[in-house]
Amino acid sequence: MKIWNTNICLTSPKSIMILIALLLSTLVLANVWPKSIVEAAKCDDEMWVPTKEDILYQDSMYTIIRNTQNDVTDIKEDIVHILERLDYRDGTYDSIRYVKGGKVDKRRNQ
């Protein structure tokens, strides 16, 4: 290619370095250039103060959450109790033959 009465070789190290520098500078400018002007948000000095109704509503929501957590805990304990009654180490699963802390009815195994 002949420009300005000189020969330019595109595979020479000098030409490759110029093309890489041009590409990198274009990428840097594209990332730095603002797409739009962002205005700073104005701060309101007024702070929200909850009313008595707001506090009562929040307290009722907290009570509902606490009761739900307690119910879930109770359900988990009941499930564990049921599973303890259903599964035995010897492979049996009769929930009537065994009471926790009681004797095992030996007639059922025969």
C-alpha cells in the first residue's frame, strides 16, 4: 500500500503496534466517555416517623412471624417423633408394638 509516496507494510512490528495502540485508545475512550449526564439526587431532610398505627402493624407482623416459627418447630418435633415410632434398627416398622421407654412386645416378632 502506498500512502504519501511511501511503502507501508501491515505486517511490520511498527504497524502492528500502532494498530494495537489505536484499538486500545478507542476502547478506553468508549468506556470513559459518559453516555448521559447524571444529576445528583436531591436529599430530603424529612425523616419518616412511624405513627402509632405503623408500630402496631409492625408488632402484629412480628407476632405472626414468631408464631409461624414456633409452629414450624413443633411440626418438626412431631415428624421426628413419628419417624422414631416407625423405624426400628431391626428393620421392623410397627408403630404399635413399641412405646418409647417401654418394653418390646416379643409376641410380634415370633
